[in-house]
Amino acid sequence: MIIPTIPTPEEVLDKGFGRAKKAANKVRTSKIPHHQKAKRIEETRIRTACQVIEETFKKILEDVPRIEELHMFYQDYIDVTVGVDQLKKSLGALNWAVELITKLEGKYIFKMRRTSPENASNVRREAFGRISSVVYRIEDELNFLDFAKGKLRNMPTIDFDATTAVIAGFPNVGKSTLLRQITSAEPKVADYPFTTQGIQIGHFERRWQHYQIIDTPGLLDRPINDMNEIELNAMVALEHLADVILFIFDASETSGYPLESQFKLFEEIKRVFKTPIFCVFNKMDLVKNVKYLNEYINKLEETLMVAAAEGTGVSEIIDKLEEFNNEKKRRGRTDV
């Protein structure tokens, strides 16, 4: 979500009043009869200042996408990062300012036309005072929008047309290595709220179909009970993206996490996400106790065995994703 540059109240007023002064200078050098010129100059200053300030705020409102029209992932992302309600409130304040300044423009143009030339500058000063008051009343909202611009600057770019797999599993189980192997490229890293390193996004294409793999360091790598409410909201946002979850087990336990703990995390992810899960046992080349490992493998219906560091078994994961994608498309045609 791109938020344009947000000016301070001083910048808004300097722009409006500065343009107004230039417009008035053109009137001052025009051939308007002298007895009409004083009022015309001040009327021009009021009209120009109001219109410039209105256009400044309208441009911001036009450039910010309507939150309701964004994908649910982005709506949740914005809510987790800066708060949707506060963002709407701040944008609403700009709209309020536009409407009020429009009314002030009409009011003071009417007042100017009914006053004497000697009083014209007083009417204009009164108008400028009211306009300034309106702009300063939304200073907090302008500050918030500037804050939101910074926070949302690095919002991840998601391909919503691609079949998307979200990776889960404890730290150091080989998630990033696997992602690099699957996508055959250095994944793009983007900020994501409440992750320690930002999400990593990789892409690959097979048989003219696009696939997207997303890893979320610091989010889907610890028990749900250890997460706070905001982290849970962020995790739910990812659910809007995941067509399937790749849950990565460290079969060797060299990451420092016993299979028992990994299996508990898997069950929690399965409970929270209503999404198909592929179980991938990584670091098979380092396994020493196969009998012990089989106790956990046998608890699952279907598993994939890989050694991501060596690239072994990665093609089977890609085959599985392609099979899943074909089945998803088949079901889609059947539903229609």
C-alpha cells in the first residue's frame, strides 16, 4: 500500500498562501478598474488558497487505495502494522477538512463581495485565520499518516494469482535453505510486522504455472501459546495467502529441538490454520536413529524426505506442489 508524501500543516499553508499571493499579483497588474481591484485581489487570494489546500488533501485521498478494496492479507497487514481504524479516521479527517474549507471558501467569497474595498484585507485575514485553524486541527492525523507511510513503505509484494505455500517450523530446521533450493534464487526479503527478520518470498514457474513460497522467520516457528494477540493476528493474515503449508521437521534434531516439541508445534499449526499441510522431514542425511524417527513419521499420513542442504528430495516437493495445484484447478472446474 503506497501512501504519498504527507505535508505538515505549515507546508500545506505555505503552499496555499504562497500560490494565493502569486495569483493576486497577476490581478494586481491586470487592467481591472482601480475601484474593483482591491476586492478582486483579496477574493483571488481566498479562492486560490482554499483550492490549493483542497487539492492537496484530495490528492492524498485519491492516492491512498480504498482499504475495503484491498486483498484481505493487506487489510490484516495494515491492521497489525498501524491499525485500520486509525488509518480510516485520519483519512476521514482529511475529507472533513476538504469539506469545511470548501464551505469557508464560499462563505468568505460571498462576504468579500458584500464588503467595502477598505475592509477587503480584513475579510481576507479572517478567512486565512479560519483556514489555518482547520488545517492545524488535523495536525495529529497528518502526523499519523506520515507515520503510516513509513511503516507501510516495505509492505510485501504478493502475487495473488500464484499457488502459494507458506513455510512453518522451528528455527534452524532448514526453512530458508529449502526455500532457496525450491525457488533456485535468492528470495526477496520484505518487512512483516512481528517477525524477527522479515518474510522471505521466493518464486518459481513450472509448466507455465506460477508458484510462490513464503517463509516467516519469528512468527510460525514457536508455540501458539507463546504468541501475543497481535502476533496471532499477523499469523491469521498469512492464512489469507496460504494455499498449502509446508511444515518442516528437523529429522536429525541438530537444530536443538526434539521431534516431540516439533510435532506439538505441527499440531498447533494444523489446529489454527484450516489449510492443507505437507509434512517435510529435512536433514535426513544427518539422521542417526531411524527407528526413533519412524515413530513420528508413522503418525502422519504422508511425508516428504529431504536433505535441503544437498538438494536431495527437493524435486519431490516441487512435484507435490504441482500435483496439489492441478488438483486445485480440477476441483475449481468441478465446482463451477
